[in-house]
Amino acid sequence: MGPRSDREPRVEFQPVLEKGRRTLSSAVIAAALLAADIAALTLILNPGVSLRSEAAPILVSLFAPYLAGLTLLYLALVGVLSVYQWWPRLLRRPVGALPWFTALSFVSLSAGAALYWFNLWSYRDSISLASISALRGVAIGLSIAAAALAVVAVEAVVRPYRRRGGASATVVLASSTALVAPLALRPAEPALPAPVPLRTELVEPARRITLIGIDGVGAAQLEGRAAAAELPSFASLIDRGAFGALETLQPTEGPPVWTSIFTGRSPRFHGVKSFVTYRLRGSSTSLDLLPKGALVRLLEAGGLVSSAPVTAASRRGPALWTALNAFGIQTGIVRFWGTYPPEPVQGFMLSNYFHLVAPDPIRVASALHPPQLAPEVAARAVAPGDVERALVSDLVNTDEEVAEEQAAPLERELVERALAPDVSYRRAAEVLRSAYAPPFFASYVYGTDVVGHAFTRFAYPDRFGDVPEAEARRYGDVVSRYTELVGSWIAERAATLGPGEILLVVSGYGMEPLPLWRRVAAILTGAPAVSGTHAGAPDGFLIAVGDGVRPGARLRSASVLDIAPTVLHLMGLPVARDMEGRVLTEILDEELARSRPLTFIPSYSSLAVTPTVDEPDLKLPPPMDEQP
């Protein structure tokens, strides 16, 4: 083989490797900016967490995985942009030693700003006012910094021969905002105000109240001619009493919303902010919240983050039943979120874990206070296999045949997660209510939420576009039929109301079809497939019927925070001034409004609860032989 000709092209590997190393450095630094923003966002959402003690778990479980993932993403982005001729090539880079740094930093700052704005909006009802101020400040700072980088980049393109000394300083200062702003603005944990001592005495309740809670049915679903035709039971209740929309809270999830309903306070005060609390790998500290929009599910799938359901211990401060018990008024609570383990109330409390441990009386006793009636309650549990097929046929159009692989999971969801639990709690509640006859009784229906999530797409096939006609015909009426089934149960209770009794039907939020962008996001993040959602915070509703309620009254600017103050007032008790809601006086008839002026106390936070009264003689109902 002869000597190499000087005319043969030579490949200079050193410059290529050096450019690759610098590009990698740019990607790593830019990725570190956004990873640091996400870690700092977690600290702002959880101001009680100590950075000093939690530095290692935050580094391992948050910063490191985001740094690695974003670095790979940025390198891929650089590779794609490099092959397109239309992408501008700069004669002088703003930061000469780091190619692509300005562009990638702009991406990090823009994404960080969007993330902070999104979490500010999503958690506006859950985080402290100091955290809201911090999120707003960081979001504004990141937005300004991103805008500054955009100006630098545009100038580098339109004025390619200008020296970049000032631009380099601008890029460095703007990029440093991602690190400085979150740490500088992070608030301290807010100090809780000192409770106001208060002693109470026994009070005879002015009214007996039944509250029935429903999930996933909104005010919009109960209005109009179509609603009256499809939901005659609800239409009849509305005609008899007061009705209106209830503005819900963000995030629109069961535990925080229902805890707000029973405390009259937003999640930032009562402390229940989600379905779960989180824990970083290697940490013993519980986190109330993790950033939304940051693909946290991937961290959970990788074992870097674990979660645990919220419990009764997650709530800070008293609930409605605590306030009523303080005045010697017995309460009966069935199924609501955050009632496990059941609290030692005067009366009874059946937690939302009952259907998971039934029919074993020993395990049911752990979900019931007091446990004396555990055998009777356990006997009322309905297994999915015991649900009559005729009841399912009333909800599903069984005349329309669909493939077994499509029908089986949907109808299993209907029976196992909606019908069987709802019927079980309904039967168990009747046992407990008959035995204790508490002046305040509250029970909860969750099946409407289950069918809303699973079957909404069949009720609105045009909005989804991929619903086979046969499935739409078979399942298109499940949501309305199930809602009407629940309405018929409520109407049965309304028919038994006597003097001095009021029925409140409360929905914490409605349900709406899942928009396309959320469907795409669910696929990308591995979230469970649903077709209905309440993430957009659709309004819930209140229906009030009974002695003292003005028929035909309509709510004005009402909220889920108004329920607890209204119940206290109806029962003749003072309203706490630290409750954020108001008494819905517009639903009261003239006689009740005139005879009962509003009274107030500073707070129920430190009530000296009256000792538990002796258990009443329980009046057990006869055994239930009827089929569900």
C-alpha cells in the first residue's frame, strides 16, 4: 500500500470530540437548571421539609433522575435541530465555550416557568399564602429570565457580527435565576395561630339533619329538560326544595374536597391535600404534595417515590362531627374519605374501608366505631357475585351485544367498584342509623364517580370519536341510569322527612368528558385510562329539602366551604369565624331565618369536647333477607 496522498481528505477528530464535549456540558448544565427548579418546587410546596436533613433523598430521588432524563432529552433535541438547514447557525455564540447553551437554557427556564405557573394554579386552594407568593415570584422571575434569553438569541441571529460580551453576562445571570430565585423566595413553614380555649355545654339540636354526599355529579347535569326526563327523582327533589351549584376546590380530589366540606376550611388549613402522602426513597419525612406536570408517576414506577393513603390523622383541626359532639349532639358518619381509622365519636363512624374488609366481623370491627354492631354490619355486606343480574340489566342495555373482551372489564368495574360497595354501605348505614338514631347523619355514595370515570365516553361518543356504535348503545345510558338509581334511594329518604328534619344532598364536584390533551397526557405518563374527569373543577351542587327550607330557593355564589357553617346554623350552633365559608341563608324560609339569628365563636380548634355519653339502648333491625 503506497504512501498517503496529501490531497486525500483528513478527518480532524479532536475538534469534533471537543465540540461534542462542550455540547454535552451545555446539555448537562441546562438540564441541571430545570432539575433544580423541580426539586426547589417540591420544597416550596412542602415548606415544613428541611433542606438540610432531606438533601440526600432530594438529590437521589428528584434531582438526579431529572438531570439524567433531561440531559438525554436535550442531546436528542440538539441532534434533531442539527440536521435541519433552516435552523440558524450563529457566527458568534452568546457563550462561546458552550454551544447550544443559550437555546437549552431558554428551554429549561421556559419549562420551569410553565411548571411553576401550572402548580400555582393547580394548588391555589391547598398551599399556604406564603407558598403562593413564592410560586408567583419564582414564576415571574423565570418568565423574565426566559424572555431575556430569547432577546439574546434573536439579537445573535439578526446581528451576527456584534461582540457577545454583554450577551454572555446576560445569559449567565438569566440562567442563574433558576437556582437563586426558588431558594431565595422559599417560605418558612407558617406558624399556626394559637387556639382559642372554649368550653361548651349540652345543646338540644334545633333540627335533625341527614346529609347524603355524592361524587361525580355536577349541577349542570341536573338542569334542563333532558335532566328532568332522565333524572326524575332529582328533578322532584329540586322542585320541593332549594338548589344551586357549589364551587369546588383545586385539586379536585375526594379527600381534600370532602374534608373541606366537613371543616368549612380549605386544604391549606386542614392539611388533607390529596389522596396520598409521598415519601422519597431513603427519607422518613412525609410530603403532602409533589409537583404536578413533572411526570412523578415515572418516579413512583422507578421506586424513587412511594405513597400512602391519607388517613384520619392527616386532618389538622376538628371536623363537623367534632363540633357537634362538643355540644353533646350525636353523629353518624358512613364511608367518607379520611375516616380511617374511625374516630371515637359520640354516635358511630363506619370508615370507607368497610367494603374492603367485609364480611369478616373481626376486620369490620377495625373499620367501625364503636365496634359492638360489627357482626350486624358485616352481615349486610354484598359481594360482587351476589349482585342481582336484573339490577345490572337496569343500567346496561343488554339487548345490544358487544365483544366479551370489551364487556367484561366494564361490567366488572360497574359491579365490583360501584354497585356492590354502594349497596353494602346503604344496608350497613340503615342498621347503624336504626340503632343510634343520631340527630346528624351523613353517608356517601361513590359509585356515581366510578361510572362517571368509566362510562362517560359512551354517553358522548362524538367527543371521543373512537367509540363503536354497539358499545355506545349498550353503555350510553349507564351514567344517567346509575345517577337516577342513587336519586331514587335519596327520594326514599326524603319521603320519610318529618317536622324538624332536613335533607341535604351534596356533590363535591361534577364530571365532564376527558379532553383530548388529557387523554394524550395519560398515555404518555401511564395514568389509568378514564373517560370522565373532574380535574377541571366542575361545580358540584346542593339540594336542600325539609322543615325550614324555602322551596324554589336558588343558591348564589355558593361553595363547598359553605356546607359546614350552614349545618351548624341549622342545628342551632354558632359558626366559627375561622371557617372560610358562609351560612347559606338564602335557602332558609322566612320563619326560620327570623327565629334564628347568626351567632359566632372564634374557632372550634380547641374545643373541650364533652365526655362521651352512655351508649343508648340499640334498636336492632330485623335480619335483611332481601337481595341487593
